[in-house]
Amino acid sequence: MINNFSRCLLAAIFITFSSYSHAASKPNIIIIVADDLGYADLGIHGCKDIHTPHIDSIAKNGVRCTSGYVSGPYCSPTRAGLLTGRYQQRFGHEFNPGPAGNNSPSFGLSLDETTLPQLLKNAGYKTGMVGKWHLGSTEKFNPINRGFDEYFGFLGGANSYTDGKTIVSNIVRGTKTVEEKEYLTDAFAREAVAYVDKQKKDPFFLYLAFNAVHTPLQASPKHDIDIDKIPNPNRRTYASMLFAMDDAIGKLLLKLDKENLTENTLIFFISDNGGPEGVNFSDNGPLKGV
């Protein structure tokens, strides 16, 4: 059986493919995942102290699946369900592998499972991923070996965002470790835009998995928040991180517009689970979250 979000995703793709059956090209597909985002922290959901115009624009110009819940309350299981279209319990992936930084060589998305990028690759798509993987850190579990042509990000469950001066650790391109000094959310925006630029002439699938707004709480150096607007310093840091992610998404949307790809691109935005309010100072509003 497939989980609720995957059912919605597959239905949207099927309907779109049907409408494009006589067209010259297949639609591009972009899935954007936020990490530990509170339900009530988006303008579209009534948030007053944090502005998210670019994320809101996706909702306002598209369809809101207000009853489309992810099938897992944790980071890794949600990703396992998303990329397989199956309930995680059916293949033993219902929990995180211990602490977020755990990179146990035995942990990873079961190699018996077929992934969404594998299916899309077989359908003629270029497949790329940018961001947090959290489905196995050894080579056999690497995104490159699970259906993605290209990958830039980190393999674990959490990572430093850095201050723009020191090197961000644990960042890989493909299977090789690379140095990164840019604030990580900005780096993910850069890589996502570059991927679209590279693949703009072919149908592509981009999985953009931010680690924002997951801990550690590290404010963006480009997004200072007025203390008068958000007095709580922790909430203020969280807001800076969310502003940075919204801006990153805005850069991707702008790139699609510039390349005249918007009308031929399916864009999905979800959070992997509710916000852990006492940890990252998110707000789930009427929902319980995690």
C-alpha cells in the first residue's frame, strides 16, 4: 500500500502525464521538503511573525492538499515513505537510526525497495538531488546508487549550517567529500538553480531536501530579524533560518520563470513532519506535530 502523500503525488503525476500524452515533452518534477517545519509557521497558514512569500506563492498558485499527511513522524521514515511510495513499516523503516548524526554502516533504505528516481530514470528523466539524504551513509545507500544521476548534500540526519567563514563538514558531491563555505541553505539554492540550468532542455526530476529548519539553530548571516518583531531569541533564529529557506525557494522559482519552465513543471512542497516546538521553537498551531 502507498502512503497518503505518495498517493497524491502519483495521482498528480499520472493526470499530468495523461494531459501531456500528445505533447513534445514530459513535465519536469520538483519535490521540495522542509525539515521540522511547524504547520503554523507559513503565511499561508496564518503566521504573522515570519513571512514566507515564495512558499505561499506555491500554495496560492496551485492546489493545497489540506488532508495530505506524511506517513511518519520522524525525518528518515518520512523520506523512506516518500521515495518508495510505501508505508515504512512494510520494510522495517519506521524509526530514525538513533541520534541525527548517526552514520551506522548497516543503516539505510532497503536495497529491495524501488525508488521514485529509479522509476523516473527508466521513464527518460534526468534525476538530481540536493540536500539532506538520511537514508544511509555508505556507498551502497548513496543517492547515486539509488536512482539519482547527481547528488549534492549531506548523508546524515542533521548538519551544521556554518557562519559563512568556516567550512561546512560532511558535504558530498556524488560520492566524494567537498568543501563548502556558504551558508548551507544558500548552497542548496545555488546547486538547485545550477541543476535546472544544466537540465533545462530535458525532462528532469529534482528532489530538493532542505535541512532547514532542523537544529542546530544557526541564523542566516543574510537574514537579520528585528528584535521588536520577534523578542524571543530562539524564535528569532528559527525565523532567520526559515527566511533563508523561503528565499532559496524563491531563487529556484525565479530560475524556472527565466527559462520558461514554470508551466511545464510540477512543484510539490511538504514538511517531513511537524515541528518539535520545544526544540527548534516552531509553531504547529492547531496540530500536535511531533
